[in-house]
Amino acid sequence: MIKVNSLSKKRKNYLVIFEDELGKTYDYLVSEDLVIEHRLVVDKQFVKNDFDRIVSEIKKDEYYQKVLYYALFKPRTKYEIVKYLDKLNISDYDYYLSKLTKSRLIDDDLYLSNYIEDSVNFKRIGPNKIFNDLKPKGLNFQKIKDKLSEIEKSVWLENINYWFEKKVKGLKSKSFLLSKKAIMNFLISKGFAYEDILVIINKNQDMIKASIDEENAIRKEIEDIKKRYYKKQIKETLQNYIISRLLAKGYQYKMIMQFIEGSNIDE
């Protein structure tokens, strides 16, 4: 027979010292869960087979505590837990997954719902980014798409408008077309659908124009282009060079000509 010789608290765990009939002792750091499960109290005795089973569970539990910490640090999917078990060189997935599932620490359906809710309501990002962020987490792609489809279009448009207004406030003076492109690229990076972004941009074009002051921007561009023209000694005419440079920057030909005709530009 093997008995529990002593039991002492060590932070969140217990140091349990077992002693066999020959007086040999065995020290193990045991979680509170196992102490309760096996009723490890001083002088309790176990036959050899039961003792070996407890030791096996203690060793498994050492790894379980690591996995438990990993699962509690932030919400995880089943796939992420399995990848972590692989990192620990543990092949007995079922033991750990079963315990975490019973404790409701892994639930892929709940994870998916919570992740999307947080992404939509707090991060305010779009469906494409949400989908791409969830892809590496081992969730069923169709389930992700189905859950995203439950979100009303008005919610996506509201979030697009939220980021649109922030981006417009920070626009620098540039052409209207380049400003639209910058806003479009920014909103696409947030994961929104192209057609939904167009709805908001087309509805708020006056806000963009008011923010960038395109007329002042084109005046500055012309002055900068003239300096580069004379510095580089370009062969084409100054007017043609200005027109080509401004067209490349997204300014409309009609506006360009209005400023050229009103400026003193030498041929």
C-alpha cells in the first residue's frame, strides 16, 4: 500500500508526498482539482494500481494546467487548442479537449458568434476582414459566411460611414479623384464590400470636396511642377508637362485648363 504522507499548499497547487511500505517517498505538485477528485488527505492509502493511475493523471494534469492557462488567456477555437497541444508534443487530444469542453472553455459556435459580434459592434470592421481573420482559426468556412449573412446591410453601411467620416477629417490637400481613391482603399482595408463603400462615397462627395480644397491643392501642385520642370530642364513645353503631371495626379482636364489659362505659364 502507498499512503499520503503530507499535503501542503503551494500557491494554486498542493505539494503531495506519498510514502510506500518501505518508507520511500514520492513528491508531486498536484492541482486542487485532482486533490478533490481523488480525495487526497493525509494517511489515505492506495493500492499500487490506483497509485500508478493517480501519478499518470498528475503528469497529464501538469500539461493540462498549461493548456488551461492558454485557453483562459483569451477565447480559443478547438483548432487553436490542438495546435498548442502539438507544440507541447501531446498527441492525446481527446483528454484535454474533453476537459475544456466540459468546462465550456472551448465552444466553436459560441466563439464564432462572439467574435463576429465584437468585430461588428466594437472594432466596426467589415465582413471581408472578419472572414479573413477567422480563416486561420479552423472554423467551418460556410458557418462563418452564414453568420455574417445574418448582419443587416444597414449595419455595414453605418460602420462604413463611421470610418469614412474619420478618414475625410484627415485628408490632405490633393485631387478629388485621388482623395476618393485613398478613402476607397482605406475602407477596403477595413474589410467592407466595394459596392457598399461606393454607396457611402457617392452619397458624401460634397463632404470630400469641402475637406480637400481642391482649388488650393492644384495651385500648389502647379508651383511644385514648375520648379521640377526648370530644375530638370525637361524638353517638352511647360504647359504640356503641367497638364500630364496633373492628369496623373487625378485632376480633371477641364479644371487643369482653367488654372493654366488663368496663370502666367511660359511655353
